[in-house]
Amino acid sequence: MVLLSLVASHHELDLAVLERLSSDVHAVGRELVGAATSISGAVVLATCNRFELYLDVADAADAPAARTAAARTVAARSGYPVEAVAAHLTALTDTSAAGHLFAVASGLESMVVGEREIAGQVRRALTAARRDGTTTGDLESLFQAASRVSRAVDARTGLGGTGRSVVGVALDIAASGLPDWSDVRCVLVGTGSYAGASLAALKARGVTDVRVYSPSGRASQFASARGVRAVPSGADLASEVAGVDLVVACSGAAGAVLEVDALASARSDDARPLTVVDLALRHDVDPGVRELPGVRLVSLHTVAQHAPAEHAAVQTARTLVDNAAQDYEGDRRVREWNPAVLAERTRVLGGLESALQALPDEARDERTERALRRRTRAALHAPTIRAREAARAGDTAAYASALAELATVAVPGMPAVGAQSAARSHDEPTSATA
């Protein structure tokens, strides 16, 4: 197995490009696994500031073909030329891919460094892959490890405890144009997980007057479960927000739900100032509203410009992530290369038991048999440890040498296998030997 990740993020691309790449993300995973024979699994991670594919590829030689297949699939969904998609997606493999996902899950690659919302998004990406039937055992292991690393980073550095998030930074920016939080009247657009996080952040700041609007008609259930009010289904959103102080929009609807012309018509010349926080990648609010008198727009671009800078805790977190990635890749190689070690041990120990069972009763001696088993296991122990340590380090030469030594361990009544022959058989561990 080769882990291949294809990464596009806010570090290199405009958010509008990421929005198009993220079109129909679940279809991308299903299509890749269904159509590309070299790809056995796929998890798609798409958030407001990244689009990433994690692929389980059969062999290193298949990685270029898998990358091409991914670019074609994403291109067909996004409308970008294949060449453009391929240029947008940075390829990472194995340790680098694992380290990147661990850093992402820990909030180290986020627009707001250290934010915690991404940890839930990583978990939901794996859940979606399970639902779509595109995950594999290796991808399960990778994403579960990412969640463990995220928790460890939080526990060791306290980054998650600082409350930094895209929502939090956006509301901090919005605060300068608002009355006291306890007096703010707000309309929340959306009912998903991001809307839940936004509502929690609003309440934490002391906002009590919140009404929920849902383009999909789910406002009533969402609002009643959280102790706020719902905007009546079918109501005109522009009219509803005309008399409030703040709009927080994060529905992810396909297209703007608050248009500039509609808002302009709903607002009077003496309308109170309105701050609009649009956290949707696809823009819930027409960006043109920033041109309206008395309207201030806080977007993801604004958040990116004001995100907190890195500090010592982040550097500690990056060290933890790097070490975790090395450990994960070492463990993966041990699992992949260990079957050849087990096969040699099984050959020797199985041969020993067969030889002992073949002895006539008068020749059997319990003490001698125990001693022989003990000496045989002792002879197997050192090369077994060396083989596994070599696998963890990725040292194929040391691994082949240890495996060859295992192959020469003699079994009573059976000839030893020549070390030179064994070395030739196992000098390059592959997925086939795994």
C-alpha cells in the first residue's frame, strides 16, 4: 500500500478556486474508487479553506496514474481543465502525507492556526467515506491516528483551549462595528455544524437575540433544540435582516441566499448599521453588499488577513506532529513487512514441533523438549528484533540481512535454508510480501 495525498489549500490558492475544486466531493471519492483499478480507497477532506484527497494506492508505481485519474475526476466536476487541476493539487506520499494530515487535524494548517473545528471535519470526512464505501483499513488507521494526534497536540500545547477558530476570529473582527454583545440582534443563516459552532460562539459572547434562517427549511428544528427562535419558513431573508445588527451566514447553499439588490431594497436610508459575517466557502451573501451604505462585510478573506500569528505552542505542536508521523510510518512498515518475518518463524517453530512429534515415545524427554524449544526461540529472537527494527527504519538492507539469518535457523530433522538464497528472496520487501 502507498498513501497518496493530493492537497490544495488557502496557502497557495484563492478561496474561489478551492470552492470549484470542492464541487460534489463525495462523487469524486466514489468515482475514483469505482473507476481506477490502482486506487482501492479514497477519503475527501473539503473545508472552507482546503480541498484534499487521501488515496490508498496499490503500489508506488501506480501513484502517477492515480494522480492523473484524480485530476481528471476533479476536473470533470469542477469545470477546470485537467492540467489546471493537476497544477493545483500538490502530491505527498507516505510519511509526508501522514504528517500533513496530522498537522491539518491539529489545526496547524488552518487559516486560524490552532483552531479546533477542523478536528471534527477530519472525523466527518472519514465517516462520509465509510458511508460512501470508499474507505480502507489503511485509511481508517491513518484518519484515526490523525484524531489521536490532534487530541495529543491539544493536551500538550493547550492550543485548542484558547478558543481560536474561524468563527471566533470573525466575531472578534465584527465586534468593532457592533453595540454591546448583549444588545446585538442577530440572524444566523444555516443549520449545519458550522452554524452550531457559530451559535455557541455568539452565546458565549452574551448574544441572546438570535433568529435562525435555513434555505433548506430546517430552521425550526435547529432553533428549538438550542433555545433560540426560527425565521418562519418562506420568509424573505432580506426583509428579516433589515432591522438587525449582525448576520452570520454559514449555510453552504449552492449560491447566495442574500443578494445585494434584495438587501438594498429592504434597507431604508436611515437603517441601523449592519455587519455581515459570511463564513460560507460558496458565499451565502453576495460580496457586493459591502458597497451598500451602512453595511460591513467580514468574509473568509478578512479572517485570513487577521488570523493570529504562530507562537511557541505552535512550534511545540509541529514537533509533536512530525514525531507522530515518523512513528506512524514506522508502525505501518512493521505491519507491512512483518508477515515475511512471521513466515520464517512459523517455518522454524512448526518444523520443530513436527520433528518432536515424530520422535518415538521412548526417545521423548519433556525437559529436553522444553530446552530445545527455548534454544530455538532464543535463536529466532535476535534476528526477529533486528528485522522489525529495520522495517521501522525503512532499512531494506538490514531487513534482508535479518530475514536471511532467520532463514538459516536450523530445525531438528530439517535442513537449514542458505543465507545467500534467503537474502535474494527478501532483499526488497514489497506489498506482496506483506
